[in-house]
Amino acid sequence: MLSNLRIPKEVRRKIDDELQPGEFIRWVDQPVPQLITASLIVSVLFGIPWTSFAIFWMWGALGFKLPDLQAGLQPEYLFALFGIPFVLIGFGILSTPLWTWQAVRRTVYLVTDQRAISIQGGWSTTIRSYLPKQLTDVYRKERADGTGDVVIMIRHWRDNDGDQRTEEIGFLGVRNPREVEKILKQLAQNAT
């Protein structure tokens, strides 16, 4: 089944390493990168003025002229260096869609005859395995184009301020969430 998909070789190796002997894949796919990275447009729109202002501030601290290093190290040059962390933060914000897109390319979701598996790439790899008894509250969220998310569980926690936070965990940005939900519910039903 994997031979028909365009899954990168390193992701295929992770799938092979994760499967138990005799475990059969019923469904496998990768998230649609555009669905995940499109949600980051707001951060990019914030990052543009942030980075622009940081560069403008540094330029202003330099007196709106290029530094003349032949004249030696001037105090305003040191003052302008305080803007470097803010410029770097801005570049980080602007590059978030690129890093996210790379992580999505290293992510794969699969359902076998024994469990559901999420392999999420990025700087490190996170592998989540869901047994049939964990698939009792599965639901889907569809977009107008038929793509969407299949939520397996919701994680609740409190942030540093003590505010309640939630995160939907599952197969996000999949091409046919209705089919995936059906397969997951069948897997849960067959196990009881």
C-alpha cells in the first residue's frame, strides 16, 4: 500500500519500524501542507511589521547611516546591537510557515488492523499510538473542500498563567476525514 504514495523515504522507514510483525495497514496518508501552513498567515502578518520596526529601530540607533568602522567603535553602534534579538525573533516569526511545512512533510497518519498511529516529524519525531479502546470519542471537522481533521482526543492543561487550555489531537489536515472517521470507528467497534 505504501508503494502508491509519495511518502519520503525517511518517513517510510519510520512506518516500517513502528509496525508490528503481521500488522496490516488499512489506511495511510500525510496531511495537506497548505491546510496547516495557511493557519500561520496571521503570525506572518504580525511578523512583517515586527521585523520592519526592529530593523528601522536599529537603523535609527545608527543615525540612519551605515556605521563607519574605520572610525572605531562608537557608542551608538553598541546601542544598535540591542535590536538584533528583536530582528532574529522577527525572522523566526516570518519563517514559521517554512518550518511547519517541513514538519508536515515528515508527518504521516495510518490506521492498521490493530491501532491508529500518528508519526509527526520536525526537529524530533513524536509517535502516538491509539488502541481501539481509545477511539470511542472520535469526531471529524470538515472544510468546504472536503478536507478536514479527525480528532481522536482532546488534551486539557493549564498554562503558566493558570488559564485552561485545550488541544485537539488526531489526524489533522487530511484529505478525506469522513473515510478516516469511518475506518477508526470500525476499528473501535471490532475490538469490543
